[in-house]
Amino acid sequence: MSHVFQSLWVHVTWATKNRQPWLTAQLKPLVFNQIRHIAEKDKIHLDFLNGIYDHVHCLLSLRTTDRLDVVMQQLKGKSAHWVNEQKLTDFTFGWQNGYGAFSVSPSHVERVRNYIRNQEKHHREQDYWQEMEMLEKMARVH
């Protein structure tokens, strides 16, 4: 009998369409709850989720059968569709194309959770693009 053991953690971030400040104090909890609901329904292990007015961060644990592009399509596509279907805004809500995805060592999972938890604090000192540069440098993205 063969066994597959894996621990694939990914820190993912994506922005609102054109980086609009749409995730207001009223809308953000609704959108985040819906993202959590989508993850649960689609059996996506969403470990932690947070963000600010124009972008989202989440920590995912992937299974051997998960494809990150499909997971992201589900989380982003279904959540945007839900916001528009519920008429929660007076504009067409959407997410920017693409996302940033960074592998996380199991020994750093708690550190990444804390980083995601403290998004408001981080963004008092740096904007989204500075944050992305920092994450890319840490991950040595080329």
C-alpha cells in the first residue's frame, strides 16, 4: 500500500479590480465570509484570511488533487459573482486579473498567519506594491 504525505502551504494575495478601495468596513466582512463559505463548500483548506480595502491575503493548504489556478478561479470568480448577484454594490465588483502565490515552509506557517492577521498595521508603512516586492524578494521570485 502506498501512502502520500504532503504539506503544501501557499500564501496567496490578490487585488480588487484596478486596485479600487472597494473592501469597505461594510463590504469586507461579507466578502470574506463568502470566500470562507466557497472554500468550505469546494473543500479548499483556507487556513487564514485577511486584507485591507484593496487586496486580500490568504493562507491555503493544498491537497495533492488541488490545482492552484483552479482554486484561485473558484475563490475569486465565485466571490465576485456573489457580490454582484446580491447587489451589494452600486457598481460591478471584480478582482484584478492574476494573483501572487508564495510557498510557505511548514515551520513558517504561524509566522505567515501573523503577517496576514496584521495587514492593517503593515499597510500603515507600505503600499501593496512595496509589499509585493518584499514578498517576491523573500521568495526569490525572478
